[in-house]
Amino acid sequence: MRTKTPFLREKMLEAAGKLFGSKRFHEVRMEDIAAEAAVSKGTLYRYFQDKEEMFLAILARASHELVLELRARVAEANTSRERLIAVADAIITFFDRRPHLFDLIQRAELAQGQGRAFPWQEARDKGMRIVLDIFAAARQAGEFTVSQPETAMLMLLGGLRAVVRAGVQPRPQGLARDIVDGFLIGAAAPTRKRSQKLARV
Amino acid sequence: MRTKTPFLREKMLEAAGKLFGSKRFHEVRMEDIAAEAAVSKGTLYRYFQDKEEMFLAILARASHELVLELRARVAEANTSRERLIAVADAIITFFDRRPHLFDLIQRAELAQGQGRAFPWQEARDKGMRIVLDIFAAARQAGEFTVSQPETAMLMLLGGLRAVVRAGVQPRPQGLARDIVDGFLIGAAAPTRKRSQKLARV
């Protein structure tokens, strides 16, 4: 058997990612992936047992990419509010660029129930951790205090998920900012007091 | 062929619902459902082609039940804030009583991608409509104004979904109220001002 090369593996995952990203799972065939990667079906199967294994590998990669993206964006921001906006914007942008990613995550979640690994877990755990860390830093810096951090974090990330899935497209300008401001000062904040309230955040 | 009776159909769905509610999808066999309903496998198959058809029927029923529950709870409440708390509490309670419902919904969503009906759609559409109607009534009554109702509604329902899925169990007391208050006046509201702000909502 010939040696496996990371380069070739990467190339095939790239091709599979492209196809899973533009078609639904059941429409993608292993031979399409081989053609897209310009390798033979035999080569493809030498690296990946089946479509299931490929999509789990793609999901693990996407999960890791999102975490890197979140960290990079958060590091660039200057206040806790801006860090939360960076998180919201990074998540919306990431999923908008990968319209079928939700399907893959759901498929992986169901497969997890049947004992398979859940490669999206990294993004989930670390995403939650990043938001909680921003809350803690905001409190320490005297910027704002989130009274129930765990629940608030779930409300923010769960809400973002729903906006990504069901919100209008194309996205309204300033969407991430509006979401975070609504989250921090309340959806029912009187309009004329918004800027005043935000000044205190 | 003998006549099909609604009573028997109901009885089998009840049994299937119980099994799907306590076990994972792939662990439930048609013969377990037949045994639970005290009918023969032949009778079961006369009503339902396969497990897939049964779980879609169960999901349609659960979807309808949730909508009825939401409407009943909302009708009992006296203010718009209380109506939102009723919605939040009804959703949390409904899913907590059916721990495997999420799995079934996800499975149905994936099946939808393959052209099957999505029986959870009713709960989704009507749940969103109920929340938007509460926002509109709150505005009309001069209680509070949600400046971006569509986004806010998605943030509330998506956030609730995440709390149901990943929030601590047993649920903290007053969870639905805390979620709605955080949603209305903001997660970063200074604690000492919370009651004051809520008085204005």
C-alpha cells in the first residue's frame, strides 16, 4: 500500500467540503468527491471509509476553524461589548458562508446518539467558554455585570443560532451590533433612551 | 381488510410516543410498539408503514399539542410580560416532559431535506406568530415596544431552545421569568435597578 500524504487528504477534504457545502448530504456521492479532488475512487477510499467518515472529518475541521476565527476576532476588539459583537458577527458570517453546515451538524448529533464521535463539540464548548470569559472580563473591568451568566450565554448563542437559521437574507446592516445591544440593554428598551443606555455599557 | 378505527390508531401512537420518549429512535422496534399497544405486529403495520411514518405522526401531534398549550397559557396571563413568561414556561415544561423530542425534530428536519413533510412546522410557525402578536399587543397597550420584533423574537425562541437543551437540570426556580426579564430589560441591567426597570415594562 502506498503511503498516505497529509496533502492529498487535505485536498480530498477540501473537495468534499465544497460539495457538502453546496449540496445536501444524500446528493453527494463518493465518486463526485473523487472527481472534484481529481483522484481515483480507489485513492479516496484508501483515505476515507465512507461519506460518513468524510463529513465527520470536515465537521471537525470547520469546528476548529470557527474557534480560531472567534479567538482572532475577539482579540482585535477593544471593549467587552465589541468583543460580543465580534463573536456574533463571526458566527453569522461563518454559517452564512457554509449554508449546509447546520444539516451536517444535525446529522452528526443524531449519529452521536448512536455512539459516534461528535466533532462539532469543540466549537460548542469553546464558543460558550469565550462568551463566559467576556462576561467575566466585563465585570472585572467594571463595564457591565451579567447577573446570570450561564443562562444569558445560552440565550445569546441560542438566539444567534435562530437568527442565522431563520433570519432575513441578505442580513440587515449592523445586525451583530443590534443583537448584542438588544441582549445587553433589553429588547424593550425605549428607542430614545438606547444611546444613553449604551453609553453606560 | 378490516376497517381502521381512530381509537386504535390513537392507542398505537400513544404507545409509540411513550417508547420514542424514553428511548432513542434506533432503539425502538416496531414489535416493541406493537407490544406496548397490545396489538399484533400485523395490526400495527396495517396502520403505519414503518417507524418513520409513526414518528412523523407523533411529531405532528406533539406540534399541535404545544400550540394548544401556548395558546391556553397565553390566554390566562394578564400583561404582555406575563404572556411572554407563560410562553417561556410552557416551552421549557413541554420539552422537559419529552426528553427525546429534540432528537425526533432533528431527524424530521433531515428527512425534510429528502423531500418528506416536516410535521414540527406548525409549532415553529405558530410559536413565532404568538410571540410577535404579544409584542404587537404590548406596543398597542403602551406596555413596551420591541424595536426589532423579528430579530428579537428569534433571539427569544432560539435562546429558549438552547436553555432547554443545555441549561442546568433541575431548572432553577423562576427560570422562565428571569429569561423574559433579561430579554426585556437586558442581561447587563444593574441588579439594583432591575425592579425599577421592570416596573416600567
